[in-house]
Amino acid sequence: MTQYEDTRKVSKALFQKASQVMPGGDTRSVTYFEPYPSFMVSGSGCRIQDADGNVYIDFLNNYTSLILGHAHPEIVTAVIDRVKKGSVFPAPTEEQVMLAEMITKRVKSCNLVRFCNSGSEANIQVIRAARAHTKREKVVTICGGYHGGFDFKNFIGIPFNNLEKAEETIMEYRNEIACVIVEPVLGKGMIPAEKDFLHLLRELTADFDIVFVLDEVVTFRLDTGGAQTVYNVKPDMTTLGKLIGGGFPVGAFGGREDLMMLFSPQNKEFIHHSGTFNGNPVTMTAGLETLKILDSQAIERLNEMGDLLRENLNKLSEDSVCVSGMGSLLHFHFAREPASNAEEFERQNRQWFSQLHMRMLMNRVYMAPGGMFNVSLAIGEEETEKFLKTAEKVIPHIINSSFSQM
């Protein structure tokens, strides 16, 4: 770590100051890594700069939320214009309507939508709706899946892509389950769902009036209508976040009209859902401008770029390292074949991922400490070639190190 610390002394000092006012010097668990994270000061396009002046190609994009890259000029201009008119009001604004219209046109399963401030909040609300609709409490989730930083009682986990266990669990608890919630691409390992798995969940939930929820906070980028369009599956409710905020805090949830109307204050009894910054016009403006740019041609380019990078990376070390994912979402696996679920992924050597992250970082390529990376529209051939050549250089060192014997 000496070289890292020698070239990041300002970040070290900032981390020491942060540790005096925040537990572990941290306010976002996923951004922490040993010995301390680099503190960022600016970003433009696909490049970010830390407090010590080190510049990186950003293949993390704030965990997939910056699909246009940093400080896109059209987003910046639109947001500045909006802020000058006021940033938030104790009242609705037209921008909410405009973004809601755009989302409902793209996502055919969403008849109506509501906004909140994170994907976590969106998932909380769909679970509330499912419980109110079914008068049941249990929620079926995927083992290793992530739907936000919250805890609920009565959760049942099933292995990803395990059709037999999914059917067995739903049949056993069918009269107690409010909803089944699943990521079309499991965030842990970026493992795509098998089509038959999602279709089985859809069929079983429909049979027993269980609300079927697709968490598309990450996967909405895969098609103009989200991954549900790719898989040709229609959920009852969908959660969104990340890219639809254009770089600002956001969450959204939508679905069948009867489920969404449970939140209507025009009803005598309804699910109360408020938030100081829900649907604020700054976020709505940034989201609108982002989705205008992120049309079908842009998404096609992103997916082609991701698929090509994945294909080329998988040619490097076929016997020991591979890359999984779908379209513009990618993830390293230290195994001959990608894991099919979270349990398999967790058995991979975690120190390999730490080594890979640090070596890529020292070569000015920014990705997640856990092995995830993604491409944005700001990234081009020059940057993907840099990623490929850097991986080609560092991976053999990791494989041949003492970690390979552990």
C-alpha cells in the first residue's frame, strides 16, 4: 500500500479529518476500501480527479447512476436554469408530470408512477403496497439480492436462478406471501437471471395473487423499457432510481393502476407517502434531460460497447478469470465460469477482488472494490482499450501471486 499512500497524502489527511466526525471516516459503506478511499474533487465526462491530482477513467459512474458521465453540459445548463427559479417547493411542479409521462411511455408495465429519493425508498413503498393489497406479510427475495439499506420482518430468501426452490417456496407459503421482488440482473456478481426463472416467478405470482416486483434501479439502462422488455416479462410493480435522476438523488416506483391508486390521497383510506424532496424540480429536470439523450440508439451503443468489452476480457484468462453481466453492466469473477447465484459468487476469493481493484486504481482505472464496472456514454474506444490493456497487465500478476494459492 506504500505507493498508494505516497501518491494520496491529501486524501489521507482528509480521511483522518473525516474519521473525527463520521464513524470510520465514512458515510457511504460501499465507497470505503483499505487503507482509505481517495477523496474526489471533480469529474468531467468519463474522467474524475482526486484531491491529490490523480486522474482516473471512471468505469464505476457512481455505481451506474451517471450514464452520461460527469457534468454533462446539457444537464448542467438545464439544472442551473431550474435552480435559478427555485429548487424545491411545498407543491407539485410540471417537471414531475413530464418525467412521469416519459417513464410511463417507456415502461409499459407502469400505468402510474410516484417519485421518492432513492431506490431503497422505492422498494420500501412497493412492499407497503403489496402488503396492503394482499393483506399478507411475507416477502420473497433473492439470497444475496440488494433492494436498499433497510430491514423488514418476514422475508424469505430463495437462491437466484433456482427454479425448483422458487416453486417449492412459493407453493409452501402462497397464502402468506405479499410479494416477490427480484433484480433481473443480480447486483452481486452482475449475474443475469435465466429467462425461465423470471417467467416462472411471474406465472406463480399471478396464480396466487402475489405482487411480482422487478427492481430495475440498476437494470433500467438495458433497454428503453428496462430489462423487463429484454426478458419479455410484465411485473405488477417496478422500482427505478439511479440514472433517472441525472446525477441527483432519486427513486421511483410504478405499476398496475389498482396497486398505485392505493397511494392516492383522493381515496378515503390510502397509503401515506411523503418526502421533503420527493419529485423536486431539480432532480426531475436532470432526469428529463438524461432520458431525452438516452434514446434507443444510445442504449444500443452502450450495450454493444459493454458486450464487446466483456467478450475481449473473457479472452484474457479463460481458465481462471471471467466477466459476467449484460449489456453495459459488467463484473469480474475469479472462476472459470461466472457464478449462477450469490452463494457461488461468495465462494470466490475476496482478496483477489481487492488486489484487482487496487492494481486497476494505481493504473488510473476506477472500478468497484468488489469487481463491478460499467460503461457510460462518455466512454469511447480509447477508454475501453485502456481498461482492456490494464486488465491484461494486472490480472496475471494477481493470478501468479500468493493469493492464487489461498
